[in-house]
Amino acid sequence: MKQATPGAVYVFGNISTPRQVKIGTTAGSVLARNRALSRTSAVATPFRVLFYYEVDDAVFGELLIHRSLAGRRVRRRREFFWVGKDELSDLQDLMTIMLTSVAADPQPKTVHRDDLSSEESIVWLEDPSSLPYVQNQ
């Protein structure tokens, strides 16, 4: 039997893809994972940490969430899912319920603006719905 790996199941958003979220896992810092993903040339703008859960078995927790959202997956074998801004609260509720099997009391956490670099703070403050290219999609 494989041993559980404590960590976090996170939900990242990106203003370049406003109707998608990335749901993944990390055994390290959520903010460090966010920075690593945001530094690649494959993304136009940095990711924003929407919320995350600290759990006792991050890999299994991620699997539960991915399976429950299988019909919303953007591409097979990718951790991106179609979730609109107005559905984030429902996603958070679903994850809180689903993650009870891998955490004693799963509670969503967020990253405070004080923890962000100045570049990340700029993205943090932007509201995707106010950007013209988002409204035209």
C-alpha cells in the first residue's frame, strides 16, 4: 500500500484564461508552486492562488477532485478545468466535502497579499471581468 503524502490541493486562476482553473497538488509551499508555474513561458500572465486545502494525502485528494470534475476537464491529462468565476464558491463547497476523506477538517485557505512580490500583487488586484478582452470572449 502506498503511503499518504501530506501536502496541499490548490486551485489557481489566471486572468489570461478566465473561465479555467488549475487544480493540482504540492508537498511544498503553495506559493512556491504558484511562482514556479507562473515563471514558465507557456503562460502569458502569472497564476493567482484562489484557494487551497492542507490535507493528509494530497495525491489522493487531488485524484478525488479531478474525478469529480472529469466532465469539465479542458484537456485529458491536464489539470485545467472549466469553472466560471460565478462557480468558484460551488467548487470550494464541493472540495470541502470531497476532501473530508483526506483531512480531519478541510478548510479553504488563501494567500495574503502581504506574502506576494510586487509583480504578483499587480495580478492579484486585477478583476478579470473588468478587462476588455475577457468581455469579448
